[in-house]
Amino acid sequence: MASGSSSNSRRKKQHIGKIHAFTSGKASFRIESEQSLIGGPGFSRVVFCNDPDNPEATSLDYTDNHIKSTKYTIYSFLPRSLFEQFRRVANIYFLLCSILSFLPLSPYTSSSTVLPFLLVIGVAMGKEAVEDWRRQRQDIEVNNRLVKVHYGDSLFTNIKWKNLRVGDIVRIEKDQLFPADLILLSSSFDVGICYVETTNLDGETNLKLKQSLESTSKLNDDSCFQNFKAVIRCEDPNANLYSFVGSIELLDQQNPLTPQQLLLRDSKLRNTDYIYGVVIFTGQDTKVVQNSTPPPSKRSRIERRMDIIVYFLFFTLVLMALIGSIFFGIATSHDINKDGIMTRWYLRPDKTTIYYDPRKAPIAAILQCLTALMLYGYLIPISLYISIEMVKILQCVFINYDIHMYYEEADKPARARTSNLNEELGQVETILSDKTGTLTCNSMEFIKCSVAGVSYGRGITEVERAMANRKGSPLIEGENYTKPSVKGFNFVDERIMNGNWVNEPRPDVIQKFLHILAICHTAIPDINDQTGNISYEAESPDEAAFVIGARELGFEFYKRTQSSISLHELDPMSGAKVKSSSRKRMSVIVRNEDGKILLLSKGADSVMFERLANDGREFEEQTKEHINEYADAGLRTLIFAHRELDEDGYSRFNEEFTDAKNLVSADREEMIEEVAEKIEKDLILLGATAVEDKLQNGVPECIDKLAQAGIKIWVLTGDKMETAINIGFSCSLLRQGMKQIIISSETPENKALEKLADKSAVAVELKQNVVSQITEGKQLLAGSTEYYDAFALIIDGKSLIYALEDDVKDMFLEVAIGCSSVICCRSSPKQKALVTRLVKTKTNSTTLAIGDGANDVGMLQEADIGIGISGVEGMQAVMSSDIAIAQFRFLERLLLVHGHWCYRRLSAMICYFFYKNIAFGFTLFFYQIYASFSGQTVYNYWSMSFYNLFFTSLPVIAQAVLDQDVSAELCLKFPLLYQEGVKNLLFSWYQIFVWSFNGVLQATIIFFFCIQAMGQQAFRKGGQVVGMEVLGATIYTCVVLVVNCQMALFISYFTFIQHIFIWGGIICWYIFLLAFGAMNPSISTTAYQVFIEACAPAPSFWLITLLVLVASLLPYFVYSAIQMRFFPLHHQIIQWLSVDRQSEYRDLVRQRPSFKPTTVGVTARFEASSRNLKEGLKGLV
């Protein structure tokens, strides 16, 4: 609102002077005690400011400013990548087979073994190299950014970030990032203040106020640093973002340094033209990097179980080889009896090699065992790994191009940064989420208020709208309702807008209320030079919403200096302001036009109501009723109150307050607290505000769906407890009636303990207090009797320190698992990672972490799956994530649709691969029975090599990429389907056994059916019986037909591509028989003309393959029919429902043991409200 407009000509400019802001309570400076630590263990760092080439400085050998997020280097790629490949036990086996294939005992040529193996390893290593190169390019861009550094003669020269050294003086311009951890020396403001945005660190877009020491604040020009020298002594590199201990020696004077002077790497300078700072931590020593962990090598649970299956198959392979070698040794030893007579004279055992020498039968048996180990290697599918790699890459393409996960506003699609964990998306049991920038937009809207006992504002919150939609009666704003277009302001009520508040019954109360709204804050106005429009930068988004709300209601704040604040309204005022996060309130003292001194205060209801005077409670009951309604709607509330001060009382307060602020001792914060406590009492209640912490679109609905899917959601945030709780209500993780187990360090007992001098004794007592609170929570859980009882665990960061200790963490986790929701407040990045590790390792469940800031990197890397939000909060989280999405709501589709599909597809793919190789391998074993286990193969060795490459692999790849057991719409409609992955129903040992048994059974039917049908009968027109080559071609044809048709029976969703691959695989085999059989016999060997001359002309060949096909598939068909009708899985029930919608199948889902009532989300909130209403009606009856 412009002051010069005619409509506002009666408005005056107000100036409020002597504004003093500080924060107390949670972070005590304790300057004296902390300064005494400098020089001791952990506090030994020495920085020579503006003199990095000092011999003493160079001898300290601090790390450079180069950073890397890559997994490999040029030198480590080959050994580390090979290590990654040979973590797969099958690859070790194939390596041994490749080596042995060069020996004469190999049953096939070396080229048919080595080339496929090299292809598998090469493709996998190439994929790793490409993914790491992408990270390398991001690192190169960061390391080569430019920053101005002082190089003598008052010159500041641009150098690359990576070349920064400890002790360098840097000049940072507005909107630039800090290249390293700096100590603020001065700024463009005379008093040395600057405003910092820590979006990249904690996701907060709110500005933080930093201020240099008075002794360095005058160094505000390039020329001031020509002869500048100082020495900083401080703590060693550590991961604590919120504390710093140090001192600077300047002109032979020691000045203490606090977090107020610390500027962290990757923070951004805002609303300040420039600052000067000295580099104290570089590269790996910076606090943001200290909070990160090296990129881990993640492997999915399915892949780890697959290794177990390979171990078992390898054991089976060895057993088969041992059995065969024993029989072979016995048979070989009898080839020449004691009298020298040859029993199998046609083998000429008297003129043979060592491999068949009856006189050295034990050696021959051992060599035959090695041959068998190679021959039966087809039990273990070499193409499985390369096929999985191909499938996962293609699945990632579908994720990347899913239009339903494309965020049009920011032009950002989903992006799978690694393909190793696709199937894990379908098995997530616990989600650990950041709050700011992840669940929320970090944007508040002023939506309602209660003034003088009257509620104003007709806006509808997302929580109210979600609950109404669940009830089937969507809320619709009135016909005259028009949502304001002002960001941060969603308030509509004609009674007090446009100056109409003067016509309300209590305009005097409303005016005082709006005064507090416009004055009691730390916001900074930013006036657009071209348009004249005013925007605000505030320390918290709710403060910005208050100032915008006051402006839109006629009280415009437009200017702030170090000594005054100006409004477009009423008369001059002057006074002082106090603020304390631990006291959860802020107060401003002002003088009005009549000379009266007023205390204007706002704060949480938990502390404000108890400070009201007896005659100041006129609107207490109505206000309490309103704030309860606002809380139910998911809104954040604050109470507004005031009182009048006399001159003497104010003078005494001002004197005591100034003395306390200037005190340099361990008791400074406590003294300020005591002075403020004396004056903040006997208040008169004015009303309350309600702001909506604007959630990202669709967050409540997404959480509701995930909760219905059986996924637990933990919130790990750096925000204070009250903020986190309010967000919990907004997104329906918390609700009215949910029992809260609060473990807090902010108890009166703990505060009293912190004043003691003996720190070790204090730590013991604090830990005992936390253990006591956890024990009480455990007892509360044990006393729960109703199935719908819901508990929420809320714990702060200081308590979390003790809860994560080895002797406490198991009990803490037990309580957390018993709760429906868990919220960890004031969590450091390290704590986020430790909590994630605790959940992952102790529960043995799949964890997913999601966040958007650099403070979430450790959590993302520690979790089984790390999801980065590629919003407006920087790219650190995305760079360290496995998958990037633009909005939290896309997690619903990513897990419930793509997660379920990928899990089912890969589970079926792996089972099918083992099934088809078992079927193929056992036909080889059965033939060995007839060949005295000699190692002779029934198949042509090139046919054996192409079995997995061409004839049977493509159909399963198509299935793993395209098959859909249930459509995307039904996946979202029935979120409980997701429990198939959580319970691992589709890759359980039972399913693996069923598929393996099916492979053995079909191999038995195929082999013995062919043997019995072809062994004695004439096969060709001339009466000839079959030879080994014809028998092998027939059995091989049956195997190819059966395993491909088996895939046709299994697939739920046919596409044109799948038809091509399934029937094309069969056709390819016949084409191969024709083409390969037409080659020179030296190449085609046993396949020469076998199809054209023997198989194709014989009717019995076609009849046998048809009968074998039917006989082999019939057991699976019968089993599937019985299982689907009497023991259906979740997806089969939904398939039935989509076809005939029989209610009996709908009831089957809820009868499953895995089903648990939903206790969080919009659905649970609605059910709880309905339950409470029914109980209330029963009470009335």
C-alpha cells in the first residue's frame, strides 16, 4: 500500500526506534567457559588471517578447498569397479569357468564362455563409469567457481574455489555462495551485519542475521586489508552446524568468536551488498562436508537374496558334479578288468588319455568333476546380471518420462540417478522425511484470526478440504469468495478488510492487534526500485505472513534501520524488543502518540495464557475455542496480548535489560531471561492468529495413501518442536486425540541441571532423564488396549543425543516402532543419518529417506533409498540421491505404482531366469546318466551359448519392462497392494521353490518323454533310429518351446513387443537350426543339416514337441488355477475385482494377517472423528 495514494491520505508514517533483537534460551553462549577450551584437545586450529603463506601457516598443512562427491577416481575405478562386480558370487564362478575353458578338460570352446562373460562385466562397469562421470562434472562446476581473494596492495583477484587456502581474505558479493567456512569481518553495513540464506544447508529460505565483531566491522573497504593481520584460534573441524568456539587476536587484543560470526560453505549472501571474511575451514574440513558421508555402495535386498540362490545352485552344481564323478570313476575303473579284458571295448580304454584312463580312474574322476562343474554351469544364468542391468535402465527411462511425475511449474521431471535400487522402491517399510522444503513449500499464508473473541477469515485449509473430500462433501467457498492473489495472504473477511474494522464492536482491540502484527517481528523490507512494491525477508515464514497480513489490512511496514522501524500508519513510537525461542514469545515496547508506553507481545498459547492478568482474560474462553478449531484445521497459532507500562517500570527494565545484554559471562543468557520475565506478565489478551504452513500440493493425500499402504513415516527436522508439531497436524501425521509421547530436554529439571559446573555429572543426569521419559512412553504403549489407539513420538535433538547411545537406542527404537508417527526435532545432519542407520539395521526393513538440503545428504546416503527433492532449495541433496523428484506428492506414484511394478517384474524375472536355467541344466544332467557322466553334451555347444542370449532372454526382459499385473489406477486405488513388496510375497523362499521345482519337473518331463518316445522307434523314413544330434535338437526344441510358452502363461499384460519376443524367440531357434546347420561341418559340427535332413521331415518330431509342450505346462496351469481361486495374492484379488467386482474378493484383502488399521493420514483423521462422534451420541443417549 503506497502512502501517497488518495485513499490512504489520512495515514501517517510511524518510526519505532531503539530496536534490539536477540535469541536466548536454547543456545547459551557460555563465553567464558568455552573460551577456556581454546588450545586444548579439539580446539587447536590456528589461522593466520591475510597471511596464508606464513611459514608457520604452511607447516600446518590444512586441506585444500577441492571437494568431490564421486565414488571413483581415475586410479581407483578399475580395482573398485571390479570389486563391485565380483561381489556377485556368480561372477567369481564364471571367472573360474572362463579360465578353465582354455584347458583340454573343457566341454566347450573357450570363446563361447569368455566372450559372454567379458560382455557382462564390461557393460556393468561402463554403466558405473557413466553414472560417476555425471557426478564428476557437477564437482568440476563447483570447484571452478570464482571468488575474489585479497592478494596485497588492496587488490582482490578472482580465483577458483578449489584454490582457496585457510587464512585467505575473501570478498563475497550479494547473492553469491560462500566458497568455504568463513569468519565474518565486516559488511556493507556500518555495524557489520549481513543476511544469510541457508537454503542449501537446512532447506530454510528464511534469512539468518549475522554480525561481525565491533573490532573488525570498520574494515569495510578493499584498502583496509593492505596491512591487516590477525590470528584466529578456534575449534578443530567438526560436524556441528550450530556451534562454534574461537577467538581472534587483533592489535594484541583477544576477542571471542561465536556462531554469530560464522558463515558456512554453500550459504548465500542476501540483502547485503558485500561482506569480507577470512577462510577458516576449507574443502573436507568445512562443516557441511563433515556432515556428509562417502557415497555408499547400495545393493537391493532382492540382489542379496539372489546371491543366496546362486550359492544354493552352486552347491547343487557341485553336488551333481561329485555324484557324476563318483559314478564316472567307478564305471571307468571297470573298463579293464583284472584279467585285462575291456568291458567297453568300443571306447578303446587301452589307448585313451588321462581323462578316461581306467588305470588312473581316481585322477580321471577328479578331472571329470572339473568338467562337470563347467558343464552344469548353465544352472547359473550368466546373462541374468546383464539382463537385470538392461531392465533396470529401461525401468528408469519409464520413471524419468512419467508425465504424472513431471513438475510443470519448475520444468522438472523425475530423474533416476542410479538404476541399482528400482525393486527396493516396492519394498519400503519406513520413510524418513525432512520437513522444510520437502513436506512444505516453506511458505506461510495468513488465513484466519481471532480478535476480541470473534473469529475472522473464511479461507479453507488443505486439511479441511482433504477431510471434507473424505466425507464425500467437498468444501466450496462462498459465491463472493475470491482468493487474494498476494503470496502469503489467504485471508478474506469483509468485516475487517478495507478499513471496515473500525465498524466492528471492538475496533480498539482490533487496532492494537494489528499493531502487534505490523511491529512485533524481525522482517526486512525490500522495495522494488521500478514498481515500488514492497516484499519482505523474514527469519521465519510465519513472520513474513504476519507482516504481509498487517500490510493488506492497512498497517504497512516499509522501512527498517539499525535504530528505527517505520510504518505507514498512526504516530511515532519508540522502544525495545525482546525475543526468545525457548520462551516461545516475542515482545515489543512502544510509546504511542499519547506518550503511553505499551508492551506488545505474541507467543505460543502454552506460555501466553499463564501470563495474562486477571482482568485481561475477557476473551480467553472464546479464543481457546477458536485456536482449538484452528489446530484441528492444521493451522499454526499464536496468541497476541499487551499491557501498559509506567515510566519508572520501563526505565528500570531498560537499564537492567541493557546491562544484561552487555554482560560478558556464562550467565548472560540467564540474566536476559530473568529481566524479560519480570516485565512480560499481567498481559491483556487481544486475540490469536492462524497461519497455514503451506504444504506442497497433495502432501496430506500422499501421506494418507502411503499410510494405507502400510508405510510408516518419520519426520526428521532441524526445526523447533512447536513448528514440527504444527506441520504434523497439517499433513495429518498428527491429529486431535492422538496420544503424544514427548521426550524433551526443555524441562525445568534439565534447565536447572545445565547451570551446574560439572559437565560430566550434568550429562549423566540428562541421560537418565531421557531414559526415564522413554520408559514412561514404553509403559504408555504397553497400556494401550484398543486397536485404533494411536501414539506419536516427538523428541528433540538434545534428547536424541542420549537416545542414540548404544545402551539406550534399542529401547528408544522399541518405543518409536510402537508409535504411528515419529517426529525428531532440532536434529543435526549427523543425527538424521544415525537415526536412519538405527532404523535400517535394527528393524531389517527397507528405509527410504527424502530431503532437499545439504543437511539431508547423510540421511539420504545412509538409507536404502535416497530421494532428493529437486525444488528451489539447492541441488546438494539431489546430487547425493538415488532418485530425484520435484515434489513430495510424486512419492505416491513412485512407490505405489513404479515401486510395485519394478518389484514384481524383477522378482518374476529372477525367478523365471533360475527356472529356465534349471530346466535346461537338468536336461544336461539327465543325459549324463545315459552317457556314464563322461561330460559329453547332448547339445551343440554354440546352441548352449545362445540359449540365454537369444532364445529365452528377450521375453523375460520384455516382461520385466512392460508387464503390469495391475494398472496404475488400481495400484493407487488399492494401496494395500503395496504390502506384497513389504512382505516380500513375490520373492519369498516359497515362490523361489515353486519356480525351481517347476523347472526340475519340466526338465524331467521333457527329457524322459523324448527318451521314451524316440529311444527305440524308427525316426526317419528309411527306418533309422535317432542319433545323439537328433535327440539333442529335439530336446532343445522342447525346452525352448516350453520356457517361452511358460512366459506367455505368466504375463498379465500383453503388448506387441512381448508377442514379438516370445514367439520370435521360438522362430529364432528354428532359423538358427537352418542357418547354422547349413554351415561347414567343421563349424556346425553336430548341428550339420540336422533340421533339414532329419527333424523337419519327420512327423514324429512335430508331434513329440507338441505333446511335450502340453505335458510340461499342464502342472503349472493346474497349480495356478487352484492358487488363484483358493489362495489368491493381493494383485490377483484386484485382478478379479477389476473384471467382475465380486465383493467376496474385496473382503479377502482385509482378512489378510498383514492388514493393520490406518492410524495416520486423512483417512485415519476422518475415522477418528467419526468414532468420537458416535461415542458422543452414545453418551447423549
